[in-house]
Amino acid sequence: MATSPHYYPALDGVRAVAIAQVLALHGARSFAPGGFLGVDLFFTLSGFVITRVLLHDYAQHGRIRLGHFWSRRARRLLPAFAVLLVMSYVLWSGMPEPNPSYWAAALPAAAYMANFQAMVDPTQLGPLVHSWSLSTEEQFYLLWPPLLIWLLTLNRPLAVRLVLSIIVIAAVSRAALDTEKSWLANYYSPLVRVDELLAGCTLALIPQAELGHYRPGYRFCAYLFLACWPWLLLKLSYDCHDLHAGGFTLFALGSMSLLSVAIDDAPTRLQRVLSHPWLIAVGKRSYGIYLYHLPIFMWFEQVRDPGDELNFMWVSTLRLACTLLIAELSYRFIEQPLLARREPAPVAPVRLEERFSAPPSSR
């Protein structure tokens, strides 16, 4: 079981790749219509990281401390999100028309229910429309830890099979619900994102030693995944039927292979590239970049002229620079200080490998 608190720099590189796709989408949709897949990569990465955090807590304390986990998530996410809401309120009147009521967008976003609003009418969220993915992840943070606690009462192979079964059910459900009229609701629905989140969870449930047995396979899949990426970025669109009929699940499996390379005990050239200091720096700030970029991008739309190449270039550069600056300030003075709290010493350490793999009757 991969429960070590060891830091993998390449995971921050994966975050950088994901946020770069989102910025490309919202910066020049006509150039990179498939940039929305960066969010899907974030989902699988979140499932992996959160499950590792929970399993490490279990290994150190003999139980998953739900209150501790949720309070730490709140310190990590809520302060910067509050800054987003305040910043959006200030910028709202200068947003390009048409623009919905600020409160009609802010209330579902603040309640982490924006994904349900987006299923009905995403235009009502305006420059906060990107909060739908944050809502989906927050709902995952609430529901997955209790389910994992139950899974820990089972033996590991059975637990993994159950999670894989849920992934298959979610994938089939997405395909069954997809129609020409329902694709929008299907895209934003949290239920059909389950497979992407649980793909990362499954990877975290596989012991590191066992993962090494599949090294040739996941390395091949990772490089194949990257080879297909330019086509995905330049050609796909939200309403692509093939995505909903299994494509998102295949992308989640490709993301799993990329994460497997990122945490590989035997470093590869790809892992070294993902561990580049610039990518790590961007990855560490990816949450703030994602939070703040869309209101800033949309506010600058009123002065950006696609017909004037010089204006288009300078305004595009300026709004990206403003996003990175605010994300940097948020990272340094809001996000990091609130997380710099000393952790309590473990009180009942257990050997999770033995505990989780033992038959239930032996506990």
C-alpha cells in the first residue's frame, strides 16, 4: 500500500500540465478546444492524492481521522476560495455582457453546488462557471473518506474489485445517459465523474511493490497517452459523443498511467521532465491559478480585440501575468501559512500492508 508521505515532484509537474490545458482553453478556445481535459486530469490526480493522504493517516494513527482531514481540506481550500468570491464581486460590473446576477452565481459556488447549477444552465454561473469542478471535488472529499473507512474493513483485493466495479458502473451510466439533448447535464453531473476520481483512488490502493510488476505496461500506456495528447487538445470538444461513450474513462486510465510514471521508483526521462523546477513551481500554485484565472480573463475581454494582433497579444499576456501574480500572492500569504501547522505525533501506528491485506476474520 502506497502510504508513504514521500513527496513526488513529478506530481506537481502533472498539475502544471493540467492547468496549462485549462489556460489554453480559456485563453484561446478556438485553438485548444480540448483543454477542458485538464480538469479531468485533475480529477484523477485528486483521487490518487487524497486516498494516499487518508491511507497515510490510517497507517500513522490506526484510523482515518475524518475531522482532521476535513479541517485540513477547509484550511487548504476555503480561504483562497473566499478571495475568489470577493475578487469576482469587485470585477463583476466590468465583465463582458451578457452577465448574470453575481449572487445567482456566487451562492451555488459558495455552497459547492455549482455543478448542479451547471447541469441546468451553466450560463447563470458567469465567470464562476469553473467552480463546477471545485464543487465536484468537494463532494468527493465528503463522500469518499467514509467509504474508504468501510473498504479498510475488507481485504485489499476485494476492496480494489469493488472500486473497479463502481468505475465500470459509472462509465456505463455516462454512456447510457448521453444523448444529443442531455450531453450538457451529463458533462457537469458529479455522478458521471465518479470513474475519473476513483481511477486515482484505485492507483493509490495498489501497493508500490506490486505496481512495479506492471511497469512496462503503464510506461507504454503513458507514452501512448502523451502521443495522443496534441490531437485531443486540438480536436476534441465538450459535446463529443465518443467522450461520453467511454472516452472519459479511457482518458482516466491514461491519466492513471501518467501518474504511475510520476511516482515510479525507477526514474524515467519523462519523470525527470515532469520534475523540472518550473513545472513544480506552476504545479504548486495550480489551485490559485485555476481559481483566479477565469474572472480575470473575462474582465480583460472588454479591452481585448481579436482583430488587432498586437492588442490581442499584449492583453492576453497581461491577463495571464495578472493571474500568475495573484496566484503567487495567494500561495505565499494565504494558502501556505494556513497549512503550516504542526501535525500531532502518531498515537497508534499500524502496519497498513498487513492490516489491509488480512482476511476480515483475523481482525
